[in-house]
Amino acid sequence: MGQKTNVLTLRKTREQLNLSIENAKLFLYGFKFLKNFEKLLLGKGVLLIDKILNFENKQIFFTITTFFRSSKTINYKRKGLKQKYPTSKISKKSTFSAFINKQFPLFVSNLVVINFKNLNKNLNKRFVSFFFNIVKRFAGFLFARRFNLFIDFLKLSSFFSESKISSNSYLYILGQIFRILPKRKHNRFIFFLKVIFTAIVEEFPKKFSEASHSIKGIKFIVHGKLQGKTRADSRCIQVGSVPIQTISKNIDFSRLHVYTMYGAFGFQMWVYRAE
């Protein structure tokens, strides 16, 4: 019997240069900068979808794609009533500008080119409405008192179905949903994944034929102490076809550790996208 192909090292993907430089010192500066920049945005409620940092002739080219998460909806004014808590003013010297001014001088570059792309502007409301009708029955059970997270999940599901975000970003939002769930809701969460994956792979391409780069298959594995059991267990969900013994297919793989009150859980996801 032949051994399975290692999808991580042998799969065929589109090469995208990132941190391409021979200077080891600048490479470490750039790697540390990207990690700290991602943490800074997460603290501000911004999800960093894609980041590319390149060096060329003492010039820096920085390209980022972001997704702004839904803000709290407690600042709406009622008609005829004054605002109880005034809005605080934003300081001129923000955390973002201070971080940029501190980090970029380390690269000793003459020019910095920043290309910023906001993914929220490309949101298709028809796609969001489609996923809302699919998962609205889970809103009160899995998203209790987390309505903003529910809205973010619907938006990211529409982007994920169009292949505008990677499986790593989508796995992050799934981890946020699972993170604080009690053990009695674990089985419901797995059923919820089965429903949403079926909608992405089978129902979405049929209803929206204009959507490009559709997903042909999704395989998801969760490993941990499900339902609070003393021993760890694994559950596997697969919808569609996910080839693992070929290097000519476009397969996106990602993994994530989710830390809960019942211990650490491991998420793994394989996504087979159309060429």
C-alpha cells in the first residue's frame, strides 16, 4: 500500500512572495512586524485576512487586506432623548500611527508603499441573506448574547464561499464560536458545521451561478474532550470530494488550537477549491 501524499508540502498552490530578502536581519524584523501588526489589529476588532511585506532596493511594499468586525450596537439614540454617555474623542497620536512610526525606521528604507484593501466594501448582501436563512435556527442556541459574532460569521461565510478569504481566517471565526460553548452544545455545534458546509459546497453554487471560484469539498476534523469526556475524541465532517493523494489540485489546509474551559481542542480543515 502506498503512503498518503503530504498535502502541506506537495500540493500545487499559487506562489505569493512574502518577506523575500536575503538579509536575515531584515527578514526577522519583517516577520516580527507582521506578527505584532496582526495582534494590534485584532485588539481593535479588525481581522487581518492577507498580509504581504516585500523589500526591493531599500523600498518597502506592504499590502494588507482587512475585515472590520461588527461594532457594538448600544450607541443608538432614541428619538427625543439625549445621549447619556458622550462619545470620546480619538487622540491625534493613535496606537496605529505610533506603531508604524516605531517599526518602519528599523528597516532603514527610503520609501514605504502601503496598499490597503477593505474587504467589507465588497460584501454581497444577497449572499449574506442566503446564509442567514440557512443558520438562523442556530442563532439563539449557539450565538446567545453574541449577535455581533453572528453577523461577522454570516459576512465571512459569504467571502469564504467566493474564495476571497483563506481557510485560516474562516477557521478563526469558527474557533471564536466554539470557544465559550458549554459541553452540552458540542454536538449541536458539529451539526451546525455539517449544515453550513453543505450550504457552501452544494447549495451556494446552484443558487448563485455568477459566483466564481466555488468550493468543491470541505473536510473538517475536531479533536478534544468533546462533551466534557475524560478522554479526547475526534469527529470528522466531510462534504463533497477532497482529494489528498494528488499534487495537481488547489487544496487549502489550515489548523487552529482553541482553548476552552474543558481543555485545548484542535481544528483542522481541508478546502478543495475549483481552479
